[in-house]
Amino acid sequence: MRGIPLMQLPGNMESLIELRYLEITITDSHLKEIRPGCWTSLQHLGFYDCDNLECLFEGMQHLTSLRRLVLDGCTNLVSLPRSLKFLAKLEILCVSWCKNIDLEMEPEEEEDKNLQLSLKTFVVSDSDGFTDLPRLLLERSSTLQQIKISNCSNFVVPPPWLQHLIDQNSQLYTRVS
């Protein structure tokens, strides 16, 4: 349903429990909450040209099979939900053309210290609101292999903690342009 501007996802979409791949364009600013048991097989979720979208689903932690999340052209999206920290299988997070997004996500709670994430690739491009990396997601991913940052004019200086990640994993590739 990419490129088909929907106000909201149809209610019966939640019954597609075997759905594995979904790309959508939404015109609403907020999305309905994902209930437990819905989309438990979803592995790829992409939001494209969702100009009005300000926040993602509540209940993202229920997407237990999600491996790839793509946000492209969501110009009013301001942040990612903290519930992403529960997506233990998430391997790829790509954010592009999200001019207002703030990805800063610091570890805050005691439970954040014990997270085990599987993020391998983190990509941000063409997003002027991007000023800081999501520390919570990156530091808790022992599998992190690649960070790509391009055309993000307000991301000026990589944070000091990033060097610690590079020291831990000599394969980590960072590029700022």
C-alpha cells in the first residue's frame, strides 16, 4: 500500500497475523495502537511519504519478528517510540527525508541496562532534524556492524560514546558526509 495515501490502516488489517512485509503511506498524523497478537510475523515495515505522521504506533513492542524498519519521507515525524528497545530481532533501521526527527534516545531506566538488541545497520540520510544518535539502540546492539549518516546538516559532531562502540567492534563503519 505504498503510494496509496490512506487515512488510517483498515481495522481488519490486524487480523493478518501471517503478514510479513508491509509498506504503507498514511495521511493521518497518528496511528492506532498495535494490540498484542497482531502482526506477530511482520518482518519488514516501511512508512513512505507520510507527510503528516507525527508519531509511530504505540505497542511497537508487539512486533516481535520485526527485522527491518524504514521511515522515508515522514517529514513531520518527531521521534521514535521508546518501545523500539523491545524489538530484539530488529536488524536494520533506516531513516531518510525525515526533516524534523530527533533520534536521541538515552538509556534512562534500570531495565535499559539489560537490553540485548540485534541491530546490525543504522542509516540516517537527508534529515536536518537529526542531531544525535539513538544511544539506547546502538549501545545495546552487540551485533552492530554499520552506521551510515549522510546529508544531515545539523549532525555536526559524533558523540564521545561512539568511539567506545568503535573500539569494541573494529568492524563498525561510520561515515559522516
